[in-house]
Amino acid sequence: MDLTKEIKTKKTFLCVGLDPDLTKIPQHLLQTKDPIFEFNKAIIDATKDICVAYKPNFAFYEAQGPKGWESLQKTVDYIGDNHFKIADAKRADIGNTAQQYAKSVFEHMNFDAITLSPYMGQDSVQPFLTYPDKYVILLTLTSNAGSTDFQTKKLLTGDYLFEEVLQESSKWQNADRIMYVVGATKAEYLKIVRRWAPNNFLLIPGIGAQGGNAHEVIQHGINQNIGLLINVARSIIYAGEDINFQEKVRAKALEYAHMMAKHLINFQ
């Protein structure tokens, strides 16, 4: 999928996070055979024309055991091929294990991209990059408070550790299919990120419930190909609780989409 083309066509770079928590979804859906899928289906129906990507977080499905995996696959199938599908799995393991993870996510589940931890190095990432037209999204500078434990530590070179991730991964084979996770709460570092990754797409979580500033992110993170996917989950998917929750979900998603459209006026 040509993400830049899709963004320009839809006038949005919104990614909707599909993080279904059974304690938070509308109560009437709990009476259905597959509450998680019915919830996701409703979210997708309400937002499919105003977003370019969906990002299911695997933890919310794995927590439900085998039934959760079934709900996840049904969700991916329902999204179809007209949206960029991100497996938020945060995998990281040695090469032969990574091959199996890649096979699962790309061959069987038909995702377009997967989030990975780069901590184990190139051979833990490369098996995912052997798939044509598939992408990896490396955890680089995350939005959680604990990110400062490692990611913003200074090395002897004077660079931050997250800068080393950017520099080294840019040398890997098929590096043009690497994206990077940069949390919206770390927007002040985006100029540094763009110094090392001027052309790559950035996946930006942390807008909304985590307090990230979308305008600041866009100002410092957008490039000539737009190069941004802003992920919003809780603020959108839990915007409503009653039987008409889809209307509130769509209204909240439209707020983000309209804001993004204003930043795309100069992109043809």
C-alpha cells in the first residue's frame, strides 16, 4: 500500500488503535457471541473513511486465550486490504524464532506491519524485512515514563541511545521499509529523530489519553512525504458507552481527522 497516496486521498493520517477491553466496551455488546469482534466491527464501520490505518494491540486479544486470537483474526479480515494493518505485538527474539513470528503475522494473519523491539539487534529484525511490501516499526522513543530508563541515556559518543537505534537500523538491508515508534509525549526530540530518519514514516502513539500534543508532533515530525501515522486509541474507541456509541466514536475521530486535514492543505 502507498501510504502517502492514501493519506493525500483521504486527507488524514489517523491510525485507530483497536485495544478492546471487556471492562470498558458498551455493556450491550457483552451479550453477543463475540463481544470483542462486534466492538471492533462497530469502530471500523464508524471510522473506515476517515483513517488510513488500524493497529490492534495483541495484548488485549491474547488475554482472552484462544477466543481472543479468533477475534483478532476476524478483525483483521474485516478490515480488509484498503487500510494499513499494524500488528502491535512488540516482538523481539533470535533469528529463527523471529522467522516464525514473521510467518505468523505476515503470512497467516495478513498484517502489513509489526512493531518490534530493536534491542536484540539486526538479526532479530531482518527476518521480517525479507517479506516484500511488509514493514517493521521499531520501538525507538516511546511515550511511557519509563522510556527515560534507557532510551534517552547518553552514550560515550554524546548521542542518545535512541539515536543509535536510528543510525544503525538505517544501514540494514531493506531499511526503506523500517518505520519508527516515537511517542507524542517526546515531541521535543522529533527534530533529532528527523535528522537521522528524514524519509521514514513515524508511528506516533500518545495523543489523547496520554497527553501528547498533536500540533507539536506534526510541526516537528511531518516531512515531504508526510511521513506520519498518528495513533489514537482510547480517546476514540471509548468516546461513547451507550447503544449509540458509534456516533460519538465517529465524532471524536472526525475531530482528529479535521485537524490533520488542515496540515495537509499544501500537500497535493
